[in-house]
Amino acid sequence: MEQNQNPIAQWLDTATAGIRFQPDRKAVKEELAAHLEDKTADFQRIFPDMTREEAEERALGEMGDAGEIGRELAHIHKPWLGYLWTASRVLVLLMAVSLMGLLGVRNNYFDFLGSHDRDYYWNSWYAGVQDHEWSPPPAQEVGIYRLEVTRAARWEEQALHGGEKEQVWSSAAMTLRVTAPWPWERVPEENPGLEEHMTAADSTGKRYSFQPGPLADIFDDRPIQSGDSGLCWRNYELYIENISPEAEWVRLEYDFGGQSFSFRVDIPERCTYFRNMEYQTQWEVMS
Amino acid sequence: MSRWNELTQKAEGRGRKLLRRLRKLWTPTRGQRTAFNLLLVVLGAVWVWGVYAYPLTPEQTFRRLERQNFLEPSQIICHQKRDLGWSEEARLTRSIYVGLGEDWAVTAYVDGRGSYTYWKQISDNSYSMVNLPDSWLNAWALPPGPALIPVGFPVRGWNKDSGMGWGLAAVRLPEEAETGELTLIREEERWSAPGEKLDNGAMYFWCQDPGIGPRGYGSSKNLPGRPYWPDGLGIEWAKGLSYELALWDKNGGALPTLTGQVLEG
């Protein structure tokens, strides 16, 4: 093995031999070399007649025993932190490569953060409902979820037949927001539990179901539809068709599978949303 | 050395020291950098997990489905995992669960490969495109006494050569029932299926769908991947059908035959 003949280099090698993490060993060696260089320069400045070799020898002498310094440095040095740091950098690199790879194979890169694609549509259901006309019922905890009804509206609907007004009735719409404690527990777009087992009753005693009809998928007319969503929450837009015109409130009820909740939702007096239905057109689609 | 040079050197020395001190102050320590890197990795991993709809193990996914549908945890009485080796066409048969609660039952399939779009049969010649989540759960209110629940997802038969069909779970059967044979009745038609005993007085039955055939979950040649069963029974076929369930005990003694209707929802 080739021996390093330079005394300074030998001293540095001995002093840093106990440092196991290579980048640290290199950095400490550089620091000690700089310190030795400073000391050598000081000696040469103070004693202008001193040669460089003499100044280096004196500086080395003042630095102390390389073996002892090496043992001290090895004692205080923590290599695992260095290894962990290196591993973390490799992980960041791998993660960056995976994310770039994912960009190529998935097109729903941001979907899990939530969706506000149809904000304008859902908001239009409730446009015009004034604060003084409606106040939300208290939120409830159901299992790990927090449920709240955040808005409600009364609609006027008309069935048209060949452009002629055939029937007029009132409906109610409300937003049920379900907030999960964690993003991975966010409720799905379709919730058979709610569709099948949640019911409603209005203040006149009339009862309603949220089960979708056989043609609900064709006409995108399910009584419970997924509205906006965020990282941990989702809005379900509830639609109750043909409520009693004199109904003042609607009670949402769920009692199934060991869980239950009930919301009494006031329905604003004023109709704020109008929709007409061209039954003739729908029938043509069906047939 | 002139006084001027001396002062300049001193000033440079002080400047260097100040710069070194500031650099030390503003440079994060190795521990901080490691923590930051690990935080980036965790955020990235959660991001990727989220893009893939937070997959968990099949049982954890089933439990999460129960929570998301506002149900207490049920007792799992049936878990079928049948990986058929086909890619898209077989995805609905991945992992099927039947759980039993106090007065309810749940049937669920768990896939874990992201959502999937397919054509749902609405009526004889009518289909609607449906975005199917990668996991799905149906909850059934149980009447008092025995009940027959349609599993509601196409399920592969018992061996690799059997075709696709539909599962049904009978629950709350007499404790002594060891074997059974189910007959479903639709006017003049009859389907029979032997039962597989499950835990908690339950049995599982599988009826082959002749319309789907041995090649599996039917897909039209013109529309690859479109589950389309021109002669198939369809997902809803068993709901509301009358049934007869013959039961035997472990000695082969016949128990009273049960009759009723498959749950409709």
C-alpha cells in the first residue's frame, strides 16, 4: 500500500480515520487543513524568517496528537445521521421519478384533492336564498363522520307537454356535507347506504325516499348526487320531488346498520329555483 | 505591512467571519434537511396513494366501505377471492364479501385498481354508461328469520373451467343445516345450485349465467371491454324471485324446506 509521505496529509489521515461517514470525513479534513494553513500563515507572519516547512512543523506540533484527536472525533461523530440524510436524498429522487412516471399513466392527478367542476351548477340551485330566510340545523357526528346540512332551497317545477304547462309542483333541494377525519375516509360519489336507507318526511307528514328510479341513470336524475368535494369532505345534493306546498320543514332520517341521525331542515318559503320538464322529449328518448 | 493593509486585512477577516456565521445561521442542519426530505417523501407517497384512491388491503377496504355507508362493522361470513388471470373483464370478481349485522347484511366487492367505466344494462336494449368505483357495497335490511341475499356482482364459479354467474347468500339458517340445495323459480324457469356452508348459519350459492358463457364476463367484439350480455340474466335477475331451499343435517337427514323471496333491497 502506498504510504503518504506528506506529514500534514498523514496527520490529517490519522486524525480523521475514525469518522465513518465519508462526506463528513472529507469535510472535517478540509476544515482541519484550513486551520493548519491559517496557523502556518500566522507563524510565517509573526516570524518572517521562518521557512514554510518549519512553520508547518510548528503548526502541526500545536495541533496535538493526531491519534488522540481522531479518537475524540470518532467518539462525537454520529454516522447514522449522515446515512439517514443520504437515504432521504435517494428517497426524494425515487419519489420524483415515480411522480413523473405517474404523470404519464394517470389522468386524475389532482382528483383526490376534490372536485369543483360543477360548482356553478350546484350553486345555481340555491342562488337567491337569503341568510335571514334559512339557518342550518346543528351538525351531527355519525361514526367517524361529521354531517351537516349547509343549504336548502324550495323549487318550482313545471311539466310541459308539447310546450303547454301541464302541472306545477314544489320540490326541495338541500346539501348534505359529510366531512371525514382523514382524506382516505372521504365518502364516495355514490352512497348506497344513504340512497337505500335515508328517508325524509315533511311537516305535513308526507314521506319521501331517496332510492333512484330505474331511469335515474339515463336522465342523470338521482335523488342523491355527488356535489363538490374537497380533500376530506363531499357534498351530497339531495333532491326531494313534489313536497307539500305548505311544508315548512323536512326531516331527514337515517336509522340503519347500527347508526342513526336526524336533521330537521327548514325549507325557505320563497321558491328560488325554477325547472321545467319536457316529458314529451324524455319519452321520445326512452322509446 | 502598512497600517492601511493591516486594517484592510482585519476588515476582510471580520467580513469573512460574519459571512461564515450568517451562512451557518441560514444553512439548515443535516437533521433539518433530513426531516425536510422525509416530509417530501411522505407527502409524495400520500399523493400517489390518493391518485390510486387510497388502496388498502381487501378487508380494510371492506371495513372502510362500511364506515362510508354509515354502518357498524358486520361479521364477515364470506370472503371470496378469485383472481382469474384475466385483466379487465374479470375485475368485478376480485374480492367479494358478505357481512352479517344485527338486522342487516352487506355484500361488497373490492377491487383496488381505481374506478372503471362500463355499460350498465337498463332494460332489454338499453344501456347507460356508468362510472363504477373500484369498490362497492350494498346494504340489505333483513326481515326476521332466514333470508336470501343476491350478491349482485358477476362471480366466477368454483373451478377455473366454470363460467361466470351470480352469487346468493342465505343467512340465519337453522344451526344444524350442513348442506343445502337452492332452487330459484321464475315462472316456468328453474335454476338449482348446491350450497357451500359458511359461518354463522349461512350458506353461499352460485348460479351460472348461461348468457355470459364459459369465456367469462361477456364483452362484445365490437366494443371491447363492454360488459354486455345479450342473453344473460343481468345483475338484477335474482331480486324478488321465489326460492325453495332444501336443507340437510350432517347425517343427511332432511330438514324442513325453506321458501320465500330473494331480497329486493
